[in-house]
Amino acid sequence: MPLLTFDRLELAYGHWPLLDGASLVIEAGERIGLIGRNGTGKSSLLKIIAGESQADAGEVWRAPGLKLAYVPQEPQFQPGHSVFEAVAEGIGAAQTLLAEYHAVAHAMAEGDETVYADFERLSHALELADAWRLNSRVEETLQRLSLDAEAAVEKLSGGLKKRVALARALVAEPELLLLDEPTNHLDFSAIEWLETLLNDYRGALLPVTGDFTATAAVRNFASNNIVAKLPGAKPDGKAVLFLGHWDHLGICRPEGAADRICNGAVDNASGIAVLIEVAKRLAAGPRPDRDIYFLATTSEEKGLLGARWFADHPVVPLSDITVALNIDPIAISPRGTPVATIGRGKPAYDAVVRDVATALGRTIDSDGEADASVQRQDGWALGAKGVTSLMVGGSFSDMKLLEAFLGSDYHRPADEFSDKVPLGGAAEDADLHVALGRAFADTKRWPGTAD
């Protein structure tokens, strides 16, 4: 599951568009550079991602519980705060307790015995709030960034203020760190220090940088969608579309690593295997009434590019597609796993899925947990154009199994075919998609529209 996605963002000031259909997927641990001239919307986009401002149109999705930290170009601090107090803001509600404790401890170190009672009270409160661990985190971060805890922030240079802002962000241990012009106010040695710091940071990183001149060599690569058609026996102007993405990340480890290739056996070779099997079985049996199309998309991992291209340049009018069934990924859950649907909520479609699954002896998972991934799959590109798009199967019914895959082999060289890949659930989901294809292509059973 990605950390954050934004889709087709629009932002304009007057008649000047800054964001025009901007889309991006940010995965855990990714390093993404946002580069452009001043005034082209870089800072505005970062504020939208951080939740500090809103786009004119489009959607932003953040993973539940996402820890995100944002360092703006000109960070702001509370008047009168010390460096310790400013950095402690990054740990949230315990900041007040820690700031008071730090001030009292400093007074005691200076020989002030009148604050002993406060010291005892605050020590007990910190223990109850489990804030000692947070205090250690603040102190370690200050030491790591060579910051004087007692210094007044307002008296610091611009470069040191930037260090304090970075410390405030890092102490929160964010999964995604947003940096707007992070080298502002830094001299060359400080920039080298920042580079080392960010090389050690293990979360996802999105820095913004501005005006520069460079020469680059660009190689364009053409990558194709693959489309096949099974002509219907009684075509009525409506069609069923099956799709799955055939691409993956390719080389995804640095030079010198033992295994550098992300093979994508589960994500999404398993989905393509089922797509091919469904096509073979539908073609070998009684010819369905309606036309059925099979689409293997490219560049899903780059932001649904292949699906978006198909949505903008369809081989069949989008209004003629009665349903799009996306298969991605498929080999996660064992045989007997209930059927979940991403994109559910249209009663007529839900009824067909329920009836088909029940006829195959499957139960329905209706808790809605799978909907968290609705924007992170090719069907989203078609759904945005008004096509009813569903992902149906067991892989996203058992969220513990899905999250285990996402936290281990997903987008890593370890996503290889082996005996541990559960094929029983994939076989059941293949049967399910064959039956769904026949149901939605049957002109007597399905009228072609939910109206």
C-alpha cells in the first residue's frame, strides 16, 4: 500500500495554472525530487500534500495513520522558545511536559533548589505519559544535528534555524518527509552535512529545489498496452473489459547488491496469469453474447500511465463498457478466502458479484477495508471517466495477509515465484472471474446498465 497518492490535482491563480492534472504515487522509502523554476507551483503542491492548503480540484489520499513532516522554506517558531522547546514540538502533546521538565532540570543544574518539588512532579508526570523515551529522542536529535538546546531560536542564523526545523521534523520519525528548498540559508559545508543526514534517513523523501541550469541527456522509451478482443455471439453495443498491469519496477536495488531485480511474481505476474487463463477459458467455452476485451496495461507502477492512456484513447467507447474488472494482484490468500470488492456500492453490480460468488460456494466480505486501495489500481483511471470498475477477489479480503505481503516481498527482489505463493486462492479467483465475465456478457442476465 502506498503512503500517499494524489490524482489529477488542479490549482490556478487567476488565469495562470500552476497544477494541471498532477498525479503521483509515493511508496514507502522512495526518494522523489520535485524540480522546477520559481513560481511554477512546487511549494503550493507541497502544502497540498502536507494538508496545509487545498487544491481547486483532484484528490489526495493518505495512508491511515501516516506520519508526515513538512519543513517549509521559512520555518516558523513560537516566540521566546529555546531550541529544545522548538524541536520538542515535533513529538506532539508531550512537548509541554518535556519543555517544563527541561527548564526545571536546567535550573537545578544552576543550583536553584527551590524547583526540586517541580522536578519531582514533572518526573512522575513524564513517567506516566511514557515521555522519557520521547525526551531521549529529542536529546539524541539535538546532539546529532549539533544544536545547543538552551539557545533562543529567534537569535539563531537562518542556517541554524533551518537545522532546528529539520530536527523538529525528524524527531517525529516521519514516514514521509517534505522539504521545501532545504538548502536555503545553508553554506556549502552545511549542504554537505544535510546530504549526509538525508542519506541516513530511511523514510520516503520529497524535497523541492528551484532555479538552476543543467544539461541532460534524455532517452524516450515507448511501452505498450496490449489489447485482445473476444467477439461476442450476440453483440448489443455493450462490452466487458478485463485488465491487469504487466509492468513492474525492473532494477530496484543499488549497484553491487546481490539481487537487483524486482521480478513481480505476485504483483502482478499472478494477475496477468489469471487474465490469460480467463481469456483462454472464455474463448474455449460457449461464445458469450457480448464482446469481451482483455487489456494488459503498461506503466501502472509509474502512476497508472497505461490505464490513463487507454482511458483517453479507448479502443471501444468508454460508454459501451458495462464493467471493467481489474486483476491485481491475485496470489496472496489461500483457497476459501471470502470475496471482497473494491469499487462496490452500486446495488445492481453488487448483486451480480454476490450471486456469482455464492454459486461458486464463496462468501462475501463486506467490511469495506479493501476500499483503502481504490486509487492505487488501474481501475481508478477508468472510474474517473465514468466506467464502473471493480476489483473482485480474495487477495484484499484478508487484510493481515495483504499487509504482510506489502511489508515484506512487495516491490522487492523477494517477490519471486516459489512454493510459498498460495495458488489455491488464485485458482478460485480465476474461476470467479470466468463466471463474472459470463454473467456480465449475458444479455439476458445483465441488461448492460444498472439503470
